Amino acid sequence: MINRRNFIKGLSTIGLSSTLFAKKASNNIKLSLYEDEMSIGHKLRDPKIIKDALLNTKDILHTDTLIAGGGVAGLNCARLLSKDKRDFLLLDPANEMGGTSASMPFSKHQLPSGAHYIITANNYAKDLIDFYVESNIITGFDNDLAIYNNDYIVTDTDSKERSLHDDSWTLEIGEYLNRPSKKLKKFKSFCRFLSTLKGSDNKLWFALPTQFSSKDKKSMSLFHLDFISYLKQNDMWDSEVEYVVNYACMDDYGCLAHEVSAWVGLHYFCCRDQNRSHYTLSSSKGNGFLIDIFLKNIPSKNLSTKSLLAYSIKENGLHKSLIFKDNQFYFIYSKHLVFAGKSHVIPYIFPQNPKVKTQKQVPWLVTQLNFQLPDNYPLSYLCWDNIRKDSDSVGYIASNYFQKEFKNPLLLTHFFPTQAFAKLSSKDLYKLSKKQLMNLVLDDFEQISPELIPYLKSMCFKRIGHAMGLCPKGYILPSLQNKNQNSIVLANSDSYGLPLFEEAFQAGVNAYNAIS
């Protein structure tokens, strides 16, 4: 255990600044935004613009499959179509493909702009395992135990994770308590029990991808209770449990524990103990290394960024879609239409399809920070993942971790689910200036690592207004319901299950199977 106060005092003994952040010093920090142009998408929600385009657009394109949305689900569907040498076009309104798993440029490096890790695959996730084998993420098997490529493993060393509690750093996330309460012990024991529990259909209650989970009535009833009420009813609630479950829900779902159903909240803890090869996989790009693999296996001619689907109807057995591409409108006719975008735009694009449901979205703020440190600055205490108990954020990661040593420039990525404790909606977040964003992040950061702030040189902000879909009480995951009978193939974690890489990957597989 490292006492932070003593560490900061010790910096002065080697001639380094231990001064806490002063607002007047903020004028020396270079601030920038890295964001996609959203005005086009917002304009295309205007019925007058769409009506005019429908009447006046003359240019026509054709493809066998149109995929709208270049996140993990859309890219995986495109990867599988590419293997079959099928004709398709994938559109995405962003500057680059990848959705919330994409990376972003900062200080001559590519850093995470959203999701930054995955866990090793469960044995029944056959499609995901096959992808890992093809991509050399899994290098072989020892009997049926997968052997993972060391280049992507966040090794279980003292520099992997730490949490700040009572002004002291303790290794591991959420394990700051040497003597956890009886309620927390009971909760963890209960989760270990649930992680192997099977329903009457002989399926695990909590699987990942979620479509492999049990539909046992007892399990499904958990969708109709909120997470906190369930814990309280079963005598598993105190301040320690509250911290652990709130951190988990912010980390994976961008919200607090009372905002999700008991099934969704328990899934975070109960799907993870099933992995026989239990590792965290990541890179200096976060999940961007996975996006790179997708893109290497998809012809660039089939991809179009800064392009989007504006409107679509069914006509003479084909999908007639109005798309905006290369700064102009086109009609494109396709046999298949895969919608892999965010569900909040569905009513605008498919007004004639009332079966398609939307889902409330929660925002994230991702901030890159560049520190220029003196040569004699002690960096051995830093970890890959760093959090503070009772923080409004989920802390920061150090991308330099994957260089096998921390060195200049020190590049950190700070993650902030702003609607959780801070109560900042997407609209609120986009109203903030760069200076206000800086203050929001540094007010949190100075509570975690104030000793670094005197060396902060630049910050780059990425606001993600619709980062992930909310899964509240009463919302049953589509992956556990009967298949929706839509002519549109829905392929996104929003329209499939939880906002996780594994879920979006499986949604892409399912979309491919639906049109094959």
C-alpha cells in the first residue's frame, strides 16, 4: 500500500514540484476537441430536407447488402461478407470506422477513444474464439484451454490496477478493503454461485454473449427488479457493496446501479468467473487493435466514412434507401439492409416500421492528457488502470503501460460517464466549452493524481453523446427474446443486448447469418 500524501511530500526531496493544481495555471494547457461532425446527421432529421431529397435525388446506386453503422457489429458483418466475396457497402457518419471501440490520434500516438479492454472468451463463444484464432489473438490450445498472445494481455502484475482509498493506493480495483464487510463477502460469494448456476434449460443464467443465457423463469424474473432493490431485499447492501456495484455499472453501462435491472447488474459479476483462461486483453489503442484487425480484412472500396443512411422504405421487394455520401444524396437499392447504428435514430430513418424499438442512450466524455515529466520523475508507482473510490469518473488508464515502461510523454486516458454521478446529459455535455470540460476533468483528476498536474501540457476531449444503451428495470434484452420479424436486420449492441464488445461482435455474426 502506497500512501499518496507521503509520496507527494517525497517529490520535493528530489527537486520536483508537489504543488497541487492552481486554476491560474490552466492557461498554459493546450486544449482541443476530437469529434465527428454531427450537424449533417441532425439536419437529416428535418422532414423538409428529407422530402426535398426524395423528390429531387436522381443518382442511383446498387449493392447486394447495405450496412448502416461501422461499429463492431457492422464491421464484423462486413468482415464475414468479405470472406464470402459478397457485394456490400458499409456507411458510417464518423471520421473513422470503429464506433466506441475506435482509437483517436493524440501527441503522435493512437489512443483509446472509448472501450479499452475485453476479457477472454467463454468456451461456448465459438464465433469469437474462431475470430481470435484467425487474428492470432489466440495462438493455440493446451487441451481445450486457449493460449492468448502475450502482446495483448494486461499482465497480472503490481502495475496492472490500483484504487485510491483514504489517501492510500491499494493494488486491484475495488479490493481496497483488507477486511471487506460481511455484506460484501456475501455478495461476492453469491456471485460466484450464480456464475455456474444453470436453469431448467441447462444453460448458464449469465452467459456472454447473452443469447447463450438461460431463459429460465427465475432468471428472467430478474429483469423486472432494479439492481439495488434486489440486493437490499436479499440482505446484500451496505456502503461497500454500493461502491463496488456503482463502479461496475459505470464501467460497463455508463450509469449507476439503480438504473439497471437486477439481471443486467448481476451479469457484470457473474459472467466473468466462467473463463478458464481469465485475462484482460487490451493495447495502447484500447480496443482499437480489434478495429485494425477488422479493417485489414475488409476491402476499403466497400467502406465509406462521413456517410449515413437518411431514409429507407421497401419497394418492389428491395430496400430503397436514401443515403448521404460524398456530400450528396443518392438512392441505393439493396436486397438486404443491415442497420448497425444507434437506436435513437431509427424513428427518423424507418418511420414506416413501428416494430423497431428505440433505447435511451447515455453519454461519455473521453479525455487524453499529455504530461511532460522531468527525467528523474519516479514513475514506477503508476499502474495501467487507476481509480479513486467515490469518484464521479471511472479513473484513467496509462497507455505507456504497453511500452513495457513509463516514459515521456506520459499519456493518460480519462473516462467519465457524465450522466451517472455528475448528472450531465448529452445535451448538457455538448453545451460545455473546452475550458469548462477541462475544469470538469481536472476537478476529478486532481483528487486522483494531483502530483502530475504541474506537468500537464495538453488535453484533447471527445464527447460521445450516444455512447451506450440503457438497460433499466423492465427492459428485457432482445438477445433473450423471440426474434423480431423485421425486414430490416438489426445489428448493434443496442438492438441485441448489453453495450459490450462481445455483444456487438455476436450481433454482427447474427446479421451475417440472417442474410446468408
